[in-house]
Amino acid sequence: MEVLGIDIGGSGIKGALVDSETGEMLTKRFRLPTPPSRKPQEMAEVVDQLIKHFDYKGPVGCGFPATIKKGVVKSYGNLHKKWLGVKVNELFSEATGLPFTVINDADAAGFATMNYGIGKGKMGLVVMITIGTGLGSGVFLDGRLIPNFELGHIPYKKHSKIESWAAASIKEKENLSYEKWGKRFNKFLALVELIVAPDLIILGGGTSKDFDQFKDHIKIDTPVIASKLRNHAGIIGAAAAVAQ
Ligand code: BGC
């Protein structure tokens, strides 16, 4: 089935048409910037613009950068606090007139990676980490998603969430080299290893394409690999969620 997958991020809202059975992207990715307010209504308008760009009419799968329980935002991450308690699928359906399935963005990226990417067939406890505006996590036991793990929310020193010290957006903001940031990211992975003892960690998100530039600073025991789907995984996994 041809489904529009949308990946909502703190800096961009991206979409593409996807074959929801094979995970193949059928069009190029189209991106619009996330409104700086990061508020519900403004973001819903951008989602509508994206749908108009594809002239799409059908079910939409959407990865959203927050904890989502039964469609409701439970923890808003890097977005505006007005998102708390919002039923995302209803808001986006009202704005666009189309039915929406909404899941956490890192769960979506992990789902695509485990079903169509480098994670296919990997058993045991696999943790997908998406490196972007925040640090997202998707956790899989023998290939099955355990939703809404928020490993980027682990407190670290004076930071209430480690993602506000070790995400890609912080690398950019503080103009950190791959060495400096890689050491921070390694601290984060060491905590992940300590807390959930995964068998494998897969890195996704835009920054994972530069893995070669920071892999020497990753010194944990758990094997760490980069997803080849990069920042397409969120779109593909979101589209696949519709068929689930
Ligand atoms: C949010 C997560 C999200 C991650 C990546 C965090 O700030 O709390 O839900 O998966 O960012 O977008």
C-alpha cells in the first residue's frame, strides 16, 4: 500500500510516499522547516502544507518527537509545552482531513531499521538511538518494539536530560568538534549500556552518516553500528505504522 510517511522533528518536518509493505521510498523526501514556536497549531499547518505538496489523499503515518500513549502527548521533549495532553492524530486530522496514525519518532525509525534495514533479523535487546535535535530511542526485544523508551531523558550532572548536553543540536550550538562531542555521546551510550544492557546499539538520524568521524571515541563494550537508512528511517517507519 502506498502511504505518506511524515517524520516530525524539532527543526524539520519531512515526508515521502512509501510502500508500507516493502519499506521502499517511492518519492524523494520533501522537507519544510518546523515553525520556531514549535506550537501545536503552527506545526499542524506545516503538516497540511506537506500533504498538499504531495497532493495526497489517504492514511498518513507520522513519527512524532514525544512520548505518545494512545495518540496523546505525555512528554513533549524539545517541543512547546502546549503539546502536553494533545491528541496528535486528532489535531492533524482536523487540519488536513486525513486519518493519522502517530507513534514516537525514534520508535518509527527503529521499526524501519529492524524490519527493512541493518537491524533485520537481529535478536536480543537492540536499542536504536536517533541523533538529532534530541536523543531518541527505540527499543526492540527479539525484533518486537517496546514503545516509548526515553533514554535521552536520563539526567546527567546539572542537566535534567542528557540530550540537552549530548544531542547533535548541542554539537552545532556549541560548535563542538567530532572529538569533543563524540566523548559526550560516549558518556550517554555508557549510561544506556549500564541501564538497559543491550546486545546491540544502532545509530540513526542525520549525524549517524558521520559515524566514521566519531566512532573512535565510542568506547563501550556493546557493539555500535550505524543504520544505513539514516534520516529516511523515520519516514519509512512512520508509513509502516499505518499497516500495523
Ligand atoms: C523526545 C523523544 C524523541 C527524541 C528525538 C526527545 O526530546 O523526548 O520523544 O524521540 O527527542 O526526537
